[in-house]
Amino acid sequence: MPRYSFRVFSTLAIVSFFAGCSNYQLGTSSKLTITTLHVAPVKMVALVPQAEPIISTQLRTAFIQDGRLTLENYAAAADATLSVTIHDYYREVGTVRPGDTGLARKFIVTLTAEATLTDNRSGEDFFTARKMIVKRDVYTDSGQQQAEYQILPLLAEDLAAKASHAVLDTW
């Protein structure tokens, strides 16, 4: 009797597992209203040297890796254009050195940007001036300037992830 009930239970469990998973869809189920995107060069209001190409590259890379949109080199060829403006870049003292409280050991670097997604077909905006803030910790053991330069690609990657979610997720 125990073998029979085990077989019945196992069969029911397997059948219910496959029945429950038969309609599962990997990825997002929402249909995008655009299929092609132009990522405009990043505009800098904040003074961050050499940041434009790094941030622009990370933005494009984020959309390429996602794969749901095709990137176009020109706005006229794309369904929509993403424009990103960097407004602010600042650092706050996170931790001071134990021997000298006047020297910082760790800074919290914050990058503030706004993104606008414009429909090139109608000229209307999908969203306007959506604020995005990314933060990273910078340790100054090898010098503050070098540490901030090394953290810039990571800030750009975080910003690109937020921008791609803003464009690709349901509004």
C-alpha cells in the first residue's frame, strides 16, 4: 500500500508541476511600444572630466546586453531617442582616518542625472526629466583623484542600468 500511494503522489506532483509551468514565459511579458532606440550623446552640466564617453558607452552597452531594442546611430532612423543630462557630481565624507580625523578615508560619490525619452514618430515625450541618482563608495588608499577616476565606469554602469530600466520597464 505505501508503494502505491507513493507512486500516485509522485505522479500527481509531476503532472501538477508541468501543468503549472506550461504557461511560464521567460523575461518580461509586456510588449514594447518601440523597437529601435537612439542614445543621444550625454550632456554634461556638472564638471566631470572625461565622463561623457564613459557614460555614453555604458548606456549603449546596457541596451545592447538587454537585447529587447535595436540601437540606431541616428535619431531619424529610430523610434525613440534617449537623452541623458548629468546635472550634479559631488562627494561626501563617509569615513575618516583613525589617526587624523581631518583626512577622509572613504568618500560617497553621488552622480545625479535626468533622462528624457522622446518618441521620434510623434514628437511627444514618453517621460521627461526623470531623475536618476547613483552612489558609490570611494576609498582613498591609493589617492583620491585616482580612486575617483576608477569609480567613474562603475557609476556609469549603475546609471546605465537605471536608464535601461526606465526605458524598458512598464511606465
